[in-house]
Amino acid sequence: MRGMNMKKVIFAIGLLFGVSVSLYATDISQFEIKGIKINDNYSNFEEHLNCKIINTEKLNNGLKYSYSVQCDKNVFVLLNHNKKVVKVDRTISFTYMPNWDKVVSQIIHKYGKPIKRYYYEETIDLYWGDGRVVLHKDIPHIQTIYKGLLYSIYKKSKEIDVTLVNQNLLKKNKQWAKQQNAKYKNNIQKKESNLDL
């Protein structure tokens, strides 16, 4: 009997732990900006959105490990060494002052209820993601997101900045580049140290 109660307790703890983990392990794969999702291949949207590579970062051996891409004038995409999306930024500008309540309502209708929402005078931030954000020091405005989608609405300037990012993928790409540079350096040292006697 005692063993059966212990199994129930372990099952309940496992169930509780599984639920709590799923709350924090946010799946951002459903989020997109102009049809571009995190981890998409560049070839999937390059022609469709009239994209072009505007900048690259290179390893010491000359290979490219990071690509900055512009699509349709107001969408900027960051790709890793495999040309997969790690970050998307878009600016939406309005000629005339829109009905901001209607704009917010449309955004929430598309993505659901945000996990974080900040209103401060002329700024509204709506955030969906893993819950970790860095707030600006002076005002309650989201400055950095880790894994998710952020809509920052600037009423005075009649603009919305949209960011979709996975910082883990950005970090992995930088680590990959660092490892490749270290390998290159080791190979050069081996060649330089090899005396032809």
C-alpha cells in the first residue's frame, strides 16, 4: 500500500513539473513577420519578398557566418551560417494617426493575448515569448527580448517596430563562428610550425 502511495506522489510531482516546464518552454514557431519565421531557410522567402543580402560577417578563413538581409524595404532579417533565420525586424509607418485601440486589437486577434503588456504615455509594448525581457531603465519599455515576438508602438512618431528573435540561435551561431576561427588558427599554427628541413 505504501509503495502505491509513493508512486502516486511521484506521478503527481512529475505531472506538476511537466506542466510548469511547458509554461516556460514557449514555442515561437507559430509567430511570423511577413511570412518569415525563426529557422526558415533564406531560399523559402528570398524571391517572394524581394530580398537581398546587404551585409555579411566573415570568419578568419573567409567563409561567411552571418548575413543581414533586407526584404520589401522595411523588413530586415538576420541569418546564421546555414542561411537560416535567427531574427526578423520590421517597421510599420503610418502617414496619418491611426486608431491605436483598433491596431492593438488586430495584433492581439492575430497572435492571442500577450504574456507581457506595457503602456507608458506614448508607447505600448506587446510581447509573446518565453517571459524573459529586459526593461529600459527610465521607462517601463521592453529593451531586450530573448525568445519571442515584440510589437512596440510609438504613438507620436506613428510607427510600430516588430521584432521576432531567438537569442539562443544567435548565441549558437556566434559560438560556432568562434570554434571555426579557433580551428582555423590551430591549422595555421600547425602549418607555420612545420619546418621543411
